[in-house]
Amino acid sequence: MAMDFQRFKEINDTRMNYREMEDATVVSSYRNIGCGDGYRIYLKIDENDIIEDASYTTTGCGFGITALAMVTELAKNKSVSEADALTSEDIEKAFQFPERRKNY
């Protein structure tokens, strides 16, 4: 399966889920050791441990933006434990990245 460049462009142009979340329950910052990009994940979690909303900010490139957009989409409406169990393969199923752009 080849990368969908049109979808990649759309995700980057619209910045899907790219925003600071003022009412986040959890905010975590990370640094990608593969490329050095920084990113912050925002989660809004309800009283039943379900992720109602997820967003991110990043200093990263278009591939990082797309990966973060996919993982925040995948996390929505899942329990925290279900979201914690997401793998790089789950993200890969949501969007096919070129081999040279994968930083696990």
C-alpha cells in the first residue's frame, strides 16, 4: 500500500486535532528521540475513564503532524487502557507512512 499524499496534505493543511486544549485532564510533553521533534498531547478524560477529546501541538514536520493526528483520532472514545494499548502498527493501519519516515 502506497502513501496517500492527498490525505497527507489534507491532514497537514487542516491541522487535524492540532490545538492546545484549555480544559484537558492530562497534558504530557515528549521528545522524539529519532528526530528530536517535541510534542505535547492533551487528553480530556471523563469520569468513566473514557477519552472524550484528544489533541496535540508539535514542533515537528508534516509526518509528525500526521502521526499525531492519527493517534489522537484513534484515542478518542476509547478508555485510557485501550488508548495505552495502541501500537505503532495501529497508527500504520490508519495511515501508511514511507519506511524512511518511521521513528518508533
